[in-house]
Amino acid sequence: MATKHTLALTDALYPYYREVSVRESPLLQRLREETSRLPEAVMQIAPEQGQFMALVASLMNAKRVIEVGTFTGYSALCVAEALPDDGILVACDIDRDWTAIAERYWEEAGVAQRIDLRLAPALETLAELLAYDQAGTYDLAFIDADKTQYQDYYERLLELLRPGGLVMVDNVLWGGSVIDPDKTDESTEAIRAFNRALHADERVDISLVPIGDGLTLARKR
């Protein structure tokens, strides 16, 4: 049966989708469950998204990765497990409490040596990497932080990526608020503006994947 648009994952269909596709390890499940008890649990990515990101990293043979917005470390753990032993993931965040949870699980998973946690405003970290002549040396990047700074994160990450490198941008559908005319808060407006700008950006090839809260993949030409 052909469809003219992406099939909606209804409440009835979603459990089947998870059952036949998601291979979440017990460790990742424990991390997700611990995170679910936090007031900010809504910031946690879905397990199917983490698995998708890990597959992307594997397909690219990614070795050098940057993550802007680490929270409790679920996405970083998914991707770090897909990296080679000498791979590195620079994890940018500003919250010691959230990342302390992350570090416990990274250590238990045996990937802590692959993750370089930078506790500082991400734009400062990205500027520092550029200042140390790391432009064009990264394979993969992930943005999942302050929505009002998405464009700034993206511009710096594009400099840091090699040609053929990939930026993955989270929350681009923003719970559907992007099409709600009554939603005019700063974050929603920022995501709308970013989506339009990325759609018109001839420096990259793009695809918006309707997984989680919407994940756009932008490949640097």
C-alpha cells in the first residue's frame, strides 16, 4: 500500500514500532529511567533517536564528534559506543549535576575515555576549538541545546566539520508548535527561523527525519 506522506505513529502503532526496531541496552534503559525522574526529563531524546544517531555514526565511520547539549548523557553514550577505540566526542554542557549522571554511565559503559566533557558555554568551547586549528577536522555534530542559539551553534559547527561531515539538529518540529500561529515565544520563533534558513542554505544537503521531536540532517558539501 503506497502513501503520499510519512505514516503517523499513532498511540496504537508506536509500541509495535518500538518492539520491532529498538535495541536498547539495559544500561541505556537505566539511564533513561533515572533521567525520567528529573524535573527536566522532557529534554531526554527517545531511544529510537539515540539508536538512529549511533547508526549514522557507524555508517560514516565517524571518529571525531561534537555534541552541543549533553544533559544526562544518553545521546553521547549512544554515539560514543559507535566510535572506534581512538574516537573522541566533545560534549558541551553547562550543568554539573546533569553531566555528573552522564559520567557515571559513561564510565560503566567503558567509553568515558572517548568523551571530552567541556563544562562551559558551548559557543566558547566551539570558538576555542576553532582557535586551536580544528576547523574541518570533525565528522559529525549534534545540536540539542538553547534553541535561540541554534543558528550560532550551526555556523561554528559547519566550520569545524570536514566536507562530507554531518550536523544533526534536534527538536526541529518542536512538538508541533512550529505550525501553531498562537505560539510566538522566543524558542519557537527561533526554531522556525532556523528551519527556514537551513532549508535555503546551499552549503549543505538536508533531510528532516520525523523521529523523536524532529531531527534534521545537514551534510556539508
